[in-house]
Amino acid sequence: MNYRHALPLLAALAFVTGCDKLPSAGQTDATAPAATAPAVEGVVLATVNGTPLTQTVLDIYSAMRKTQSANPEGTDQETVLNELISLELMRQESISKGLNAQPMVVAALDQQERTALAGAAIKDFMNSNPVSDEAAQELYDDQVGKPAKEFNARHILVETEDEAKAVIVQLDEGADFSELAKEKSTGPSGSSGGQLGWFGAGQMVAPFSEAAAKLNKGEYTKEPVQTQFGWHVIILDDTRESTPPPFEDVKDRLKMLLANQQLQQHVEELKNSANIEIKE
């Protein structure tokens, strides 16, 4: 085999060495890792100075490699194995030079172990607490499956309340809303006459959504509406009932949402029962 392939990110090195743990800080023999590294199950694909690289390690590294998009060119097994061999050679060189005793390296390996173990605990919790289709159906019925109102509106955004009031006066006098938006609005929709298109209540900030929901078709706000973006004058062009997506189309996303909620609750319970001291 040749070893011309570029080494991946340093994060990959930390990940791989998490599979074949480094020997103690005092170890300097480059061939020693083979004798001290814990056995890793799986078919051995190669050995490097006596250290085995297994199919399991290759599979884990391949998954990590795709996530990080490290060296995306060439994803065949030989390419990935060559990268692993290069990483193992550099790992052994690091140990031979005593670099594994450097504080930052020790801290990095400690964090890699913490992340890997936490990930295993999360996977174990989710496997032990699966979300049922019935729970997802209940969430769908309560929050997703009901038709909701959507709005089609335009707005004029200005910096001050007085400017917004002046716009309302002009509208009361018969000015065209779209033309005023093109002339006065500071928002990105100004050039298109303030057109926002269709949106649901939850897609806009609360003061804007609440004001739009109170309007009848063709009406504009008689008082300026303030949000963190400035002062708005809103006109409602139309409303419609939205059609919710079928349950089967969103079931997996709902189950993941519920699983994440369960996990967050579990973490909070662990925090409440733990002795945590945050130093000043």
C-alpha cells in the first residue's frame, strides 16, 4: 500500500485514538502501543508496528469522516484504511516523543472520552425509552393535525412611531399601500410593495402576528405596531385555512422531538440529583 493520502483533521486523530487508547505518559517506545492498547473486537484489517486496525475501527472512523467531510474525495475502504494507517503512525510517533503527556493533549483526550461515553449513555437512554407511534399521534392531534389560519399581508417598516403614524395618515387620505411601501419601508420587502406572502401565526414575531390576526381582509392597522425591527403598518390581503401534513409524513420528526424532550427531562433529573459546584 502507499501512504500518499493526506491526513484528515486533527479531530479525527483524537477520535481514532479514543478507540486504541494511548499508553501512560512515560511510555516512549513507538512499538509499545500494540502491547498496552486494549483489545478491540472485529476483523483485523492491518497492523502497524503490531497495533491492530480492525473493521470496527474502520467503520467508526468512516462514519466520523463523513460527518466532518474530511477528505471527501475517495471513500472506498482502501482509501479510508490508508488514512487510518497514517493516523496510527502519527499516533505512535506522538507517543515516542512524549507528546501524549502535554497538558493540552491530555485534556483533549479526556474530553474525547467524555464525549464518547456521554454519547453511549444518550443512545442507551433512547433505546431504553422508545417513543411509541401512539405518543407521536397524540402530539400530532394536539399540535400539528389541526387546520390553522394563514395570512397574506404586506407591511411598511419604518424607524420611528411618528413615521408610522404619518404613513397611516397618508393611507387614510387614499394613498396606495404598495407605493408607500416602495417609497418609505426600510425592510427588505419594501421594493416589492411590502409583500410578505403567506405565513402562519408562529412564523412572525408575536406583536406582528397578533396585529395581523385582528384585521379583516383589506384592512390596515390604525395604530403602529412595534417589534424589535422597528414600527410596522400592516395590511391584510387575505386569509386561508392551512392543510396539515399527513401523520405518516411527520411521524418520524415528531418521534424525534418527543425523544429529545424525554432526554432533556432525564438530563434535568440528573442535574437535580447531582452535586454540582460552579466555581466563581
